[in-house]
Amino acid sequence: MSMLALGALFGVVTLLIMFSGMPIAFSLGSVGVLFMAFFMPASSLDTVTQNVYEEMSSITLLSIPLFILKGSAIGRTRAGQDLYAAMHVWMGRIPGGLGIANVFACALFAAMAGSSPATCSAIGSAGIPEMRRRGYSPGFAAGIIAAGGTLGILLPPSVTMILYAVAAEQSLGRLFLAGIGPGVLLVMLFALWAAINYQREYRAAKRDFEANGTPSPLLLDEHFTMRERFEILPRVLPFLILLTGVMIALYGGFATPSETAGLGSLLALVLIAIIYGVWRVRDIAPILSATLKESTMLMFIIGMSLLFSYVMSYLHISQSMAQWIVALSLSKWVLLAAILGMVIVMGFFLPPVSIILMTSPIFLPPLKAAGFDLVWFGIVMTIVMETGLIHPPVGLNIFVIKNIAPDIPLGAIIRGIIPFVILMLLTVVVISAFPTIATALPDLVMGPNAHG
């Protein structure tokens, strides 16, 4: 069978099994085993478990369940609500301050928890009802939380970046640092849109009041005393200190990513025990159970995705596809646009974990040959994959929001999300024009990237 026919057959079989409704991990594993049975030596089936184990025996991957434990410990307490409340109290006097508070609360919680759904759930459960009570439109309230949650896979620690570091053989510390600049840029753009939208909704509410006498909570002026502002800080500051300490340990060279994850998860458990009294077995059991379930699911997907990639590599499908892309002699920016376009389409159906592990063997060699910095591309790809978390048909964050506020129509949620998707794509363009936004900080801290 020709390489073209084999590659086409591999792609068709993968799509058919995935669209059958089988879970992603089992879909990828089934395709891998099927092609091993028909196109690889019979003895290869005897080494399936060995191949999966060898592919997963990366010390970097050890940090994933530990970061998940840290996020679960923080996410299953009132830490998210307290963080949101603190942001609300301190930004209450700023026009659109409530929306901006949600953005900053999402960013800080995402940096502590490293999970997009957890950020949406923790901040959204307090933020969406509060914004609606204050007169914000339901669609905007849902959209800003859904978009803010996506920062969980860009701001460190990010499970998605851990996987990209393994797949692309890049420094995890460099990737984490590279995500900070674009992450801050996205936070600023989201906050700017929150302020602009507030002014728009405020003027509409004022016109309605003048015309019909209908009062809106949006027109009320809220004021918090300095005492109220400082009273909430003791619950929030320890977690911000935890975030700062973990970052210093990682980037200061005091600990490896796995050691940092272990330290962060241990300190998170200590903090929730001290601040929220979560220390009894009945309190800790749900945290450990959630960590075990999410880690097992994620590691299963990783293992099967790596097996899938191994089979593609063994059959020379990924190498042939990479060579074919290079042979097209596309300009570097057309090549980048085409690859990101494919990532967007894949984001309609697949989570970021699967996209990274399935496409890295195909996309990274041509990009490296075209002269792109693979750390920079990892950030750009992450932002593009973020859009997949908030656009249909999968849009994981949409379902989280729908669970928090089931009375908000799906159409209103999507309309509220669209401006943020546009801002995220605009950020990709800006980072493409000014790559130092992503590369300057890691180059400053760790020196120039010699591996590209």
C-alpha cells in the first residue's frame, strides 16, 4: 500500500471511530492497536503496554496529577468566591469594575488552579449571579466568565503546556514564562472590553430609565469602605503568596517542575485546612477523589495519544505528512495560518490534550524548518486552542456555564462569547507581529532559546 493510501486510511479510520461516540482515549488507542495488528509486525502487539509506559515515563508528566491536586484543593473551597469578592470590593469604583473584577479573579484563580473548567466553576458560581443582580446582561456575564476560564491553560501552571513541552521537547520553565506576557495581554484586552461593554449597557439602561422610568441596578453607585476592603484580604493573601512562592521556586531554580507541583499541592492542602477548616477525612476525600478521576482520565488520554503518535511515526505517516507540507514550499506565514486553521477546526471536536499529542509529530518539523521558535508557537497554538474551549460544538466552558446558569439561553451565551474569541484571535495576530511579547521574558530569565 502506498504511503498516501496508508495515511488516508489512517485518517478516515480515526475519524470514523471518533465520531462513533467512543471516548477519545479509547478511540485513539483502538486506532493504534488496529494499525499495529494489520500493518506492523505481529510481535508489536506484545509491546503495547511497554510502548505506552516508555512514552509516558517522563518526569515532566509527573507534575500533572500534582498540579491537578493543587487545583482541586483550591477549587473545592470558597477560595474562588473569596478571590472574586476581594477583586469586586477593590475595583468597585472603577466604571465596569465588576466585569473587570471577574477578569482579574479568573486570571488569578487560573494561575493558582491551572484548570479552565475549575476557574469557570469557582468564579462563575459567584460572579455570574452577582453580575446579573447588578444589571449586566446575562450573555455578557456568561461570556466573560467562559473567556476568563480559558486563561487556565495559558497562565502557568498549565497542564496543556506541560504536554506541549513533552511533545515538542522544549523547556517547561521557558514555556511557562513565555505564557505570562500573552496572558497579561489577554487579561488587559478582556478588561478593556468589560469596561467598553459596561459603558454601552449603562447608556442603554439610562436611556430606558429616562424614556420609561424603568430603574436598573446598573445605574446604582456602589461604595465600599476601606475597612471592608481590608477585612477580606486575610482570606486571599495566603493563596497569592502561595502562587508567588511556587513561581519563585520554579523560576529561581530552587525546584524542578515536579517538585514545584508537589510543593504547591502540599501547601494548598495546608492553606485550605487553616483558612477554611478543610482537614477532616470527609472533607479531603472529595478532593482526592476528584484529583484521582481527573488525573486518571487525563493520563489515559495522554497514554493512548502517545501510542497513536508512535504508530504514526513507525508507519512513517507523520514523517511523510511533514515532508509533504515542507515540499509545498509555502511562505512561513501562509504555513502558520494553514496549521492554525487546522487547529481551530480540530478544536471543534477535540480537547487541547489530544490536539497537541496528535499533531505535534506532523506540524512541528515543518514549522521548525520554516524558522519558527517552537516555544513561541506553543503559546500561539495554546491561545488558538483556548478558543476551542468557548466555541461550539464542543466548547467545554460553555457547558460549565450552562450548568452554573441553566436559565441563560445558549444563544445568549454564544453571543456573549464571540467578542472574546475575536480578542483572542487578535492577540494571535499581535504576538505574530511582535513575538517578543512571548519570548522576551524567558530569554531574559533563562537566556536565548538555543533549541528553537
